[in-house]
Amino acid sequence: MQPNGNDDVQRVRDASDIVRVVGEHIELKARGREYLGICPFHDDKKPSMYVVPNKQIYHCFSCGAGGDIFTFVQDFHKMTFREALKFLADRAGVKLESRGRRRTANDDAESVSRSVLLEANELAERFFKSILRHAEHGQSARELIERRGISQEMVDAFNIGAAPDMWDGLRKFLESKQHNLEPFLNLGLLKASDKGQGPYDAQRNRLVFPIRDQIGRVVAFGGRRINDEDEPKYINSSESPVFDKSATLFGLDLANRAIQKEGVAVIAEGYTDVIACHQAGITNVVATLGTALTPKHATLLQRLCHTVVLLFDGDEAGQKAADRAAEVFLTLPIDAKIATLAGHTDAKDPDELLKREGGSGVLKAALDDATELLEYRIERLRARLTNAGAAQTERALRDEFRDLGRLGLASADKVRWQFIIRRLSELSGLNIDTVAELVREGANRRQGPDFSGAEAEPQKRKHRTSTAEILGCLLAMPERWIGLESNEALLEAACRGTELWPLFEVMKELAHSTGRTDLNATVDQLRQRDANHRFAVELEQDISRRHSESADQLNETLAFCLRNLQQHSTTVEAKPAGSTADRLEQIKAQKEAHGPNTRLLPRIRPVSGSQGPNS
């Protein structure tokens, strides 16, 4: 960091609240003095990530992810530390004093490459916006915007731009500014010519919609034709290190807060549908990017809300959507519903409907009447069997339930399994056992959930050495380092040459300079040294949880571990380093004291004549 780097970090941390920042990315629920949410860093079916406001940290007890507010933003958005610092500073209105930061091992090639690509997208966005304002090159795009009834407010909110009716408009602009064309080729904004004439623009004579991630960074572009004879109707950017089409939702940056507030996300079919909905005040609407809804989309929304409504134009589209949604949502703890405009209006899509008088009310009614995914499927089945006999009905229900098993229902967790099977029983009139049997048959002999009542076992706590426990206690009680006296030398010897050494060094320096080993200060120092700062959070949270943050219990554990460290140190020193047998005995004693792996260590046992903290 530059001289003012630490000041910047502290000022941004003081101006930011980790609960609010994390809560903008995932849904959090209060759990006592802490907050609990679905961890975004592993396939978390059951909330396992805790946010601790008084310590300004987070930690997942299933996958081990954890850190401070900067770590969360870095890991969630794949940012460098400097990018995370700037993002949080901009969010909090803090002006950074430090002008830069040296490259570190944490700024790997991938993160640097992502930064270059994101900067290229920002530059392209500015170009497209300038073309829309251009008297000549933007005229046809402005006329299309007017015909579509898109307000200036929405043009500004979605940063709509235009591509000129030229083969090389963007390329010439970049060359005139002496920009490297390689990032734009990697993003698909420029295409390599097979005629040796140099790159040409991918977007030409189109209305251009920037595609943003959850925090508003431009990751791609969608271009809609201006002339009806041009094909295809839409052109999206190529996939790249910053753009995964199957995990990106158009409009999510603007819909994020409304989705969390209402607990419902509405998924429409296109850019203009989303824009029309937002213009009408229905702001919890997003769209997929020319693809079907994917498990990545569902997982992203699962962190933000409890219900997803798929909004489609008509019955046929709704039926197809229900089939696709079943594959995505059956095993996830999120409710899915299907809403169609058929039966409410003859408008072909939300964009057309919302241009009519009273269209907003009609659309809201269609959303309110959205049908639960399973109910939609069963009702559709019943409609097909209106005049069918008992045997045909039986076969159809059997096939339907087997299809649900094939789509993954049999692998749902116990609670969701029981809820869905009971619901299918109500809808079909068959008893629960029969429905469950048919669904299991459809699983193609795959093992279904464990119905014995046993919950999935969370990741077991790693047993650690006395040395690691001591550092954990000192992080949980930052004022306790002072007073260690002679034990500091023993602790230093025990940590030297192990993965605990960087943590020990930082804690010792902080204790000698400030008198405390504060967790946030420790994390900052480790991060600056490119050391594993997440390990400090993991140690502190592990021991704090086990002792319910009780000062008495923590002090007992610290005292016990120090005695254990002293005893083993004395044992090792008493052995002369003579024969090979003596040396092997010495190594054995060291392993008993510190474990063969300092991250996976044996449970601490009382030494002879002493009592453990919980005895």
C-alpha cells in the first residue's frame, strides 16, 4: 500500500457496515446478535454463513469461507483488493487518498485480466452512449426509442446507447485514442476479419443495452436491430472471463433492492419487457439473456428472495417455461410460479401491454394470479385428461410423477421432499406413499434422500494444536497478549516453520505496538503481506463459537493450552539429541504437541496431573 493506504482502508471500513453490504448481495435474517444467510461460496442448501456485526466479519461453518468486508467483496465479485476498496469507497462516499498500490501475489493474472476487460466494456459503453446523442449517427436509434415509448429516465437508468451504421465505428474510435484492440476482440465487441482488412464491429446499426452484473459493472452488451430486415433481432456479446450468460440476469443491478424488499423476483423474456416494467413502477423484474433459466440463475436469485415468478407471453410459452423451471427449481429451497398474459389480455408481451391504458393494473393482476409450478403442471395435466378414463388418467399421473423424479425431485432435502410430496398428493388425490413411490421410480435408481430423519452432517470442526488454540484465544481476547511474558518465546518457537508463523508475526507486532491483537487489524496486516488472512477469521470464529464467547471459558482454554505448550516444551528439551532413536522420540513428542498438520490437528488432551478447561 502507499503511505495513506492504511488510512484509506480504515476510513472505508468505518464508513461501511458489513451487514448492509452483504445484505445487498444475499438475503440475511437476524439470528440473535448475528445474521444468517445462504453462503454464496459453495452449494449451500441450508443457510450456514454468519455475519457478525460487532466484529465486522463473516464466516461460513460449512465451507470455511470468511473474512472482513473487503474479503467478501473481493471473493463475491472476483475483484482485486484495490478494486474492492474503490467499490466500497464509492458506495460509502469516501474519497481515497492513496493513488495506487503495488502489484501483489493476490493480484493474479486472472484478476488483472478481468480488470482490463471491465475497463474495455466501460469505454465501449461511453462510445455507444455518445453515438446515441450524435445528431446524425444516433438519429434512427432515438426514433426507435421514441416509437417504443421508452422514457428518457429509463434511457439514463439503463444507460442505453447506439451502434452506428458502420463496419468500423468502434474500431476507428479506439484507434484514434490509441487503445489496444485485444481486450475488445476478447470481449467479442470487435470481430477478426477473414479478409485481412482488420477487425470490424460486432454491433452495427443497433440499439445497445449494456448488460451489468449485480453491482452495476458492465460485463456485456445486447444489441437490438433498428431496421426490421436486419438479422438476427438481437446480438449479445460473446462469453468472456467477465460474462457468463447462464449466470447473468439483465436488470439485476436495478432490481436487486426491490427483489430483496418484496422477496419476489419476476423473470421476463426480453430487454424491452424489463425496461417497460421498471418504467411502470414494477421494479423487481429481470430477464435472462436469450437462454432458458439455468441452475446458476436460480442459485443467484435464491440468495436474494424466496419466490420466483416466470412471466411469459402466452399459454404455450408458459407450458414450456414450466417444464424448464421444474428442472431448475425442484431441488432448491425457493418457490417457483408461472404467470402468463393469456386470459388477462390479448397483448403479446408486457412491453405492448404496458403501453395501453390500465396496462399496469392488468400486469399486476397476472402476477398476483401466478400459479405454483407444481400446480400449473398438474392442472395442465388435468386439462389434457378432461374426458379420459380412469386407466388413462392413472398412466398420465404415473408418467408425470416419474418425470418429476427424473428431474431430480428424489434428491431434494428431507424438508422440501416432504412438502412437495404432500402437495402432489393434495393435487392428484393419491396418497402420499403412492406419490413418493412413483417419484422414486422415476429417479432411475439413483439414491434419493435419506428419509430416516438424519440431517446432512455439517463439516466437522478441525481439531487444532495447543499453539493454534492459543492464537485463536488471543484473537478472541485481543488484550490478553500483554502478560504472556516468557510464554511468548515458547509460542514463537512453536509457530516458527509452520503455517502459523505469518499470523504469529503479525499478532506479535500488533501486541508490541498497540497492546492489542485486534482481529480487523490482524486481517489488514496479513492481507498487506499477501498472507492467509481468512485463516485468522477461521481460528477466531472457531474458538469463540465453541466457548459461546465466554471470557471465563476462553481464559480457561488459554491457560490450559499454555500449560500444555510448556509441558511439551520441557519434554522435548529434556531429550538429548543423540541417537537416531532419540531423535525419532523427539519428533514424536513434537508431533504430539503440534500435530503433523497444523490445520488438521488432534484434540487437545490434558497432560499428566493437570485438568482440561471443561473437566
